Amino acid sequence: MAASFQQHVGNIKPIDGKGYTFRKHRIMLILLQFHVAEVLMRKPPEEEKELNVYKMSDIKARNKNTQCLAHNMLESVMDKTMAKELMDILDYTYIKKGIS
């Protein structure tokens, strides 16, 4: 199982809530490598053909993201149906916001 994990996500220690900002950067690079990062930056298209491609990219992005999470972290994102939702909840939970 460890070899499979390493093959897919490039030896990233599973996110357990510590050092999230650095690990998020690594996750984004993986999503870029697999050409699925765009699902985090745009809304689903309306045209059916484009929507099907978008959905497949979203599934790949969620798969890569969840592979990077420790088991105790999965509970907070298991109900998310879009990669952007998954990343948004992790960002909200683990990135400390500065006071403006």
C-alpha cells in the first residue's frame, strides 16, 4: 500500500493538520502535473460534453487530494462532492487567517 501511495502522490506525508500550507503547495503541484488543477479555479461548464470532461477531472482531483490525507482527516471531507469544496474546507480549517 505504501508503494502505491508514493507512486500516486510523490512521497507526501499524509496531511494530519500540521504544516498544511506547505503540503497544500505540494498537492497543487500534483494536481497541475495530472492536469486537473483547473477544477479548483473555475465553475463547472454548462455544455454537456465539457461538463463530462470537467467531472472526470474533478474525480481525479478529489482522488489525489484524498490520497494525501491522513485517515483522521477524511471524515471532514468525505461528504464533499467537488474537489473545490474539499480544498475549501481544508483551507478554512487549517489556514490561519490574518486580521485585515
